[in-house]
Amino acid sequence: MSKRSFRWALAVVVGTFIAASLVGWWGVSRVLRYPEHPHRGTGAVVPVTVQKGMKFPEVAAELERRGIVDHPTWFRIYAMHRGLANRVRAGTYELRDDLPPREILDLLVEGVKEIDVAVTIPEGTHLREVFAPIEAAGIATAADLEAVAHDPAWLKQQGIEGETADGYLFPDTYRFRKPSPAKLVLETLVKKHRIVYDELRRQHQKSLDKIKKQLDFSDHDIVIMASIVEKETVDPAERARVASVFYNRLTMSSFPSRRLETDPTIRYGCTIPLTKSAGCQGWDPADRLRRKQLDDTDNLYNTYQHAGLPPGPISNPGRASLAAAMDPENSSYLYFVAKDERSHVFSKTYEEHTRWVEKYMK
């Protein structure tokens, strides 16, 4: 080999070495800078769900699919280098698409921040009115809640008679994680009902035993009565008296029809049951009851047409209404009519009641 050829060969070797060194240095430098190098994104927030039991390679692949990281293999190696590949927590993350891998990994290890929110369930609401504020608070969807509330297996597990959880969703203020499983939410409300009901039962045991014996009532029947009292009263001071009216209609010989004759039961029967009678078809809950609804014998909740209690609770009663159903006032009243937005006038005879109706309905 000539000296000239040798120089060219040497130059090629040296040049190749330098180029390879530069490429290697660039590659190593890029790998080293990878954890701190922001992902090329727009700053958009992207939801990414890490399922429970997901392996880290699956997590990295999901992050790449959602446009949060590139080079998922590098991301795996980086997580393994830090010893964090097995410490990623399940949850749904709201991740910006322009964060560096280090921040992404830190967020996945820290886990989704649990947010507690308060929700208030008003007294006298039916189940769909209960579900609305829960859904609005982002705790659980109304569809999921309704599915559980109508599930026969779940109702049996909770010891609830009837076709829905209505009557047992105790009105109160609760705090739930956001989001929470629908079953957990409803079971919390039912548990509170049981606690309050048992407490009141001990307080009013004597009166409650008398009612159960006289009318062959179960605890479920007491809840039904309480739900009606709740819907018919605004002033808590009147609840025991209103309860006495309904009990008198079921027991006094001067009221042989044994019909409770209360509008809220009809409204409930036209609103909540999945299968509605012909008289309820097309009726708007915001509208007043008309003769078609009042005469509807197919509506099993029509207490103008059917004697005794309706098939189930028509609202979720609070403490005062439950107490009134267990221990009503000792009275002979059979009728009442609203005299203003909060209170009623009570009567012992239909003639007296008619006079009050003429006065206050005008």
C-alpha cells in the first residue's frame, strides 16, 4: 500500500470512528436527557386509565397510544432504573401531553388524588330525585344508580321489600369519593336508614308494636306510611297529626272505604314504575292531576281507587316522618286541607272538611 493510500485509509477509519463516536454520543445524550425532555404535545389534557393489575409494558403502551409518551421501551427502562415499574397505581389520570417522562412517571406513582365531595339528599324525594344531585356531584351516574336500585338480587341482599330502593335512601348530607361505585353509594344511604329506623324503633317501641298488631303491619309498611306523611307535610310539627289521619282512615268504622285518598301516591305511580298504566301515559309530573288519573284503577298507587297502603314507599322519609309513622298523634281526625303553603286545617267529619275546602280552595 502506498503512503497516499494509507493516508486515505487512515482518514476513513478516523472519520468513521469520529462519526460513530458522535452518533453514539448523540444517542447516549438523548437517552440520558429522555426523562427530562418534554413530550411534543399541544398542552392538551388527556384522560388515561390504568387498570388494576395492568403490567408496566401495558401501561407504557397505553401512554404511547394516548399520545403522552414516545419511545415506550425507553420509558420502561427508565421506570425500571428508578425501581418504580411495579409501583404505578390504578386510576384514571388527567395527563397533559407535553410533560417530560419523569413527571409522568411521578404522577403515576403518586396515584390519582381522591376527591371527597358533599351531597345533600332532601327529605321527601323519590329515587330519581335522589340520583340527580349525586350525578351532578360527579359521584356516580343516575343510570348506574337506577340499575342497582331496581336490581332484585341487590334489594334482597339489603333486606328491602318491593321493586325499588325507594323509602330506604335516607335523606341527609353525605361525603363520597369522586367517583364511587353506585352500589357503595346506595348501601351507604340504606345503612343510614337502618341506623335511624332502629333508633326510632327503640324510642317508640310500645306505639309501634300496637300499630303492627292492629293493622298487621311490617317494618316495610311503616316505611310506606312514613313516605306518605313526608309528602303530605311541610311543617314537622304536623307530621304526627297527619299520620293519625291516615291511620284513622285505615281503622275507624266511620271511614269504611279504607282508602287513604292522597294525591302524592298517584303522582308517584305515574312517575317511577317502569310500567305505567294507561291513565298515566302522557301525563306530565309538572301538571296537576286530572280526572283521568284520579279514576285510574290500573295505577296500583292510586289510593283513591285502592284501599290500604300503596305497593311501596313513594318517597324517602326523614327522621320526623318515620317517628310520626311509628307514634302518631292520638286523634279522631279523618280529613285535612291546606290553608297555606305550610299548614293544614284538620276535620273529624266530611261536612266540616267540605266547609274548610270551600274556604281555602277559593
